[in-house]
Amino acid sequence: MSMKKSSYKFILSGVFFALFLVLIALIKTYDVAAIGPEETEIGFSHLNGAVHEFFGYSKFWYFLTQIFGLLAIGVVLQYAVAGAYQLIKRKSLARVDAPILLLGGLYIVVFGLYGLFEKVIINYRPIIEEDAEHVEASFPSSHTMLVCVVMGALILMINKYRLQASSSDRLIIRIIAAVVIVLTVIGRLVCGVHWFTDILGGVLISATLLFLFSGLLDKIEIKR
């Protein structure tokens, strides 16, 4: 594994992060209008409004993407248990496998961003959900971010951090993870609980984190 390849991934991570920041700036300044519930102002109002009106609301896709979110949480818990087992057995955090520690750091960043954008409001949802009294934060789609990052990292970990599974089993897991990512991105848009730019933001920040994670995994491999 060459240093050039990992550097290329770091550059891509920076590019996607820059695009994410540009998107935020545009959302706050371009074509802003009060088209959301409770007169909330939304950037890219014509685009977001047209896409939301076209798809409407779908309970099926909402439920399906919720299941995918729970699946992603299950993957997080599985790796958390693996890391905790290594820590207890080896009696030192420094002796826990580096990819596991790196993955743990990635999860912390994801949940940190989730909390951050609940407080720093960029956009509000296009609907008021049944269990909510008021419109809630919507950008970026945290559900999209969670599933994309967790399942994307799972694909990378299976490639570089060999689990006790056959090559065919690992291939099946990679395919399932990829399908879950695609269906989640489509489903969160179609179900109608996010604006189009919320989904785009979730994809951009996910790409940022995954390219960074992949580049750091490459560096770990080089040191071995």
C-alpha cells in the first residue's frame, strides 16, 4: 500500500468536506423562503419544495429506513463488543487492534456530529412528525449519515481487517451493506421526512468521513 494512495484519499476527504461547507453556505443564502412547517425558512426552496411535493410521504420507506438504522446500530454494538473484549483480555487500550480503535473514533465523530447538528440548525424538516410537537432539525440527514458511514466502514473493515468469515461470506456482507446504503439514501428522500439538500448533505459528510477513515486504515497497514 503506497503513501500516495492514502494521501489521495485524504485529498478526496477534504474535497467532500469543502463541498459540504459550500452546501451549508448556499442553503443559508440561496433561494431561501418560508416553505416549511411553522413558516420555517428553507434554502434552495424551489428545488427542495418540488422534490418534496413530487415524492410526498411514504410510511413504507420511512419504516424500512428505520430498520436499516437499527441494523447500523447493531453493527456499531458488534464492534464495540469486540473492542471491549480485546481491552479486557489484553488489559491495555494500547494493545487493542488499531483498526478497532480507529473505528471507535469514527463512531464517536458520527454521534458527535449528530448532536452538533441537533443544536446548530441549518434546515428544519418538511413535516412535523407524529411524535413531535414542533418541527425538528433536518440537515444533514443524520439517518443517512449513520447508515452510510457505519455500513461503508463495515465494507472497509472487512477488506482490511479480516474477520473470522470466509471470502464468500465477506462478499455477501459487502453486497448487503452496499444495498443498505443505496436503499437508505433513496428511502430517506422518498419517505418525505427530509429535504433533498438534507440527503445531499448526509452523503457529502459521509464521503468525507469514509475517505478519511480509509486513508487512516491505509496508514495502519503501511506500518504493519
